[in-house]
Amino acid sequence: MARRKPKTTSLELFVTMVISLCVAIIILVIRLLLFLFDLITFYTSKYKSKSGNSFFKTYFNKGNYGEFKLYKKMIRLFPKERVFTNLYLEGHSTDETEIDVLAISPKGIYVLEMKNYSGYIYGSEKDKNWTQVFNRRRKYQFYNPLRQNYAHTKAVEQYLQIGVDQIHPAIVFSNSTKLQKITVSDQHIIIKLSELRRFVRKTERTESIKFNTEQMTRFAEKFILKENVSEEIKQRHINQVKQLAQLNQ
């Protein structure tokens, strides 16, 4: 004869409810602390003045928030005066090309494209578009970020009148992305946000000196002119990118 499961007592139910409530409160407190940390960092890091975006436009926009996280990582590695975000340089297919995050180092210029995505990513360096996959019914295509960042690299090369060997481009995905299905040659750098420090430290350790202090100061002065652009320029860039996407479909 099967034994009956013991009935849950009122005390056990009460304890379970209390534990669940405590866990919920702890999670809420942690999220609140992280929110406050982001709020403080947003202003003290000069991100607001550099990007031109408000805190809520940054915090509640997935793309903007990804760029903010990447910027925060980079100012821990380089002086904030040499780290820039939302730069608009003269483009090729569009009037301007937008660079997510850029940093000036004696070892070269870091040109970083942030993809704050989740799910599995499929693609190769030859594909026009890459694919983001959540399940069989949820698949999205996006423009090959290597091609996208190549345009950024060429824009920096032309704007500063420097060689391509003096630029370090990289594609940075969020930590929740699965990148097992990416096929590219070793010359392309595709990393997660958690791997950024290792990439920069390795580059700084192995690369030779490319710029002196005077050159870096001059570069910074030029990039200041290209950050925090008007909303008109930003919207024009968005419209042109949408038009290009429709033509390439």
C-alpha cells in the first residue's frame, strides 16, 4: 500500500512564504544598488556629456546601455579623457558613420563595436548578414558587424591620417551571447564583454609604441569635435542606415 505524502503544515507554508519574500527583497535591493551605481557612474564618468544621451534613454535602451557598459569597462583601462563614445565621423555609404566606443593608447587606437545581444549568433566574415537565434521560431538577421566596424576603422584612418596597422578594431558581444557558431580568421577580434580586459592587456603588452603624448593629445582634440552631435545628425544617420538595410534585403 502506497504511503501518503505528509500534509504541508501552516507553519511550513509560512516559512516558505517568508523565505520567498526575503529572496525577493534581496534581489530587489541588489537591483536597486546596481541602478544607483549606474546612475552615479553615468554622471561621474562623463558619459552623459560625451554621448549626449539622457540617463533614462541610456538605461532603458538595450543598444545604448550596451555601449554604456563597454564605455565603463574602457575607462577602467584608459584615462577617461582618451575614451570616447557615440562618435560620428564622415562615412562612405552614409554621410556619417557612428563609432560606439573608441580609446586612444600609445599602442594604437581601439575601435570597438558593441552588440548587446543574447541567444546564439551565427555568421562568418564573408556573410552580408549574421543571424541571432533564440529558437526555431525566433531568428533575426543583422548586418555583419565586421563589415560595419571596417567602415568605422576606415573613417578613423582617414580622419586622423594614420595607417590601418595603428588601429585595433574589435567586436564586443554581451556576456549572455553564445558565439560558438562564428567562423572568422584570426585577424578578426570577436569577444565577449568579460574578455575585453584580457584583449586590451594582451594588445598593450605585445604591440609597439605608435603614438607619443603630443599625437594622442591632438587626436583627443579632434575626437571631441565629433562627439555629442546634434539630434538632427543622429536621426539623419538612422534614416540612412534604414534605407541601406532595405536596399540590401
